[in-house]
Amino acid sequence: MATQPHLLVDEGDLNDIALIPGDPGRVDRIAAQCDSSEVVSENREYKVVNAEYEGVPLTICSTGIGCPSATIAIEEMEAVGVETVIRVGTTGALQEYIEIGDMVVATGAAKDEGTTRRYEKDTYPAVPDYDVLSALVDSAEARAARWAADGASGETASSVGDVHVGPIASDDAFYAETDEYVADWEEANILCVEMEAAAVFSVARRKGMRSGAICTVDGNLVKGTQKGTDTEDDELPEKAKNNVERAIRISLDAVAALAR
């Protein structure tokens, strides 16, 4: 098999389970929480690292922004043997009660994007694997209980943010999310909107892979505090930035649980 043209990896180079943030910089943040790590390749928006967490080997691979680049990553990871992919990202809330810094574990994703239409009809579901979904929820609940009880670390229940579980939307057009789009999503009780999960779930299903997604809320579109409206130099508000680290820990715990 030839080297994959975008990830620059060959069969056997990667591990069975991969965490897939959008941002290449978040690959380093995830790797920093692991016991060991080694860079495999870097090309365009893709940074690939192999790591180990609690004795479990995993791969961390950035996907860039949007469904097209995420799909390329999944196709090429599957081609070299990856079996499970978990998106670790950020998202904009669509319900007023969801706060910046909260986390969302997706039970499914609305296909408000164009990539999956090249693979299948819109009527086919974009849903995560049950085992991965369960591992993320269980890990989130266990971490929340631990943080709530750990006053010494300062990571109390009020500081870590809530974890919401439910349907989300994946959209291609970041700057075309109009008030009408937001109102329609809100009325449908969609929890949040991001740009990759629908393709991650759909393409993984078609390839026989397991998938899941956990995202940290970095703004609230209903309240008008979406990314870019309340920060100056940094991309993320401070609470969201802190809770990205907590989402990383939850996702790593889920990896360890899935490998047992």
C-alpha cells in the first residue's frame, strides 16, 4: 500500500484508536496529557502523533476545519488500520442554558454540510458508535464527580462546567449562520453547532469504524457570544480554554476504557 498522500503515513504506522481535534495545536495539548508521545508526520492542516496513556497506545491527528478535511483524515486513517476515531473539538451553543465552558457529547449530528451528500443520502443517520458514546458519557460523569469532590485542586463542579448529551448540528458556513438558522436549530432543541461531526460519524460508519465526539462550548449563538465577539487576541474565552483541557482528559479516559 502506498503512503497516504495527506497524512503521510503507511499501514501499521498508527494505533487502533485516534483522537481527532480540528486544530493542530490541540494535538500538542492532548499529547501533553499523555505519558509519552512521538510525532509521526506533519503536512498542511494534519499533525499526527502517536502517544500512550495509562498503558494504552493511541494516535492523535488534527483534521483542520470542516467536513472535507476531516473526511480525508478518516479515509486515510482507516486505510492504514485505525478502527476508532473520537472528535475532541469546540462548538457554539444553540440553547440559552448552555454556558461557555460547558461540554457536549453528541448523540447525533444534523447534516447541514455538503460532504456527506457525496457519500450517501441525507436520510441516512449521522450517529456515533454506542460504545464510544457510552465511554465518553461515563468518563465525563466520573471526572465530574472527581472534580466536584476535589476541593484541593480548585476544580469544583462550578468551575468545570456541565456536560450535556444530545443532538448537534454540523455546518459548512461559519460566517453564514444567520439568525434564522440559529432560531431554527434552537427550536429543534439542537444543543450546539460545529463543523465536522456529521462527516466523522457518517464516514466512520460506512468504513466500519467506531466514532464519537465531545466538544467544549466556546460561545453561545443564541446569546450572541459566539467565537470572536467577546475575545481580543485569543481565539477562545478563558473558561472555554480551561475546559478544553478537561474535555481532553475525559476523552483520554474514554480511550482507556474502550481499550479494556
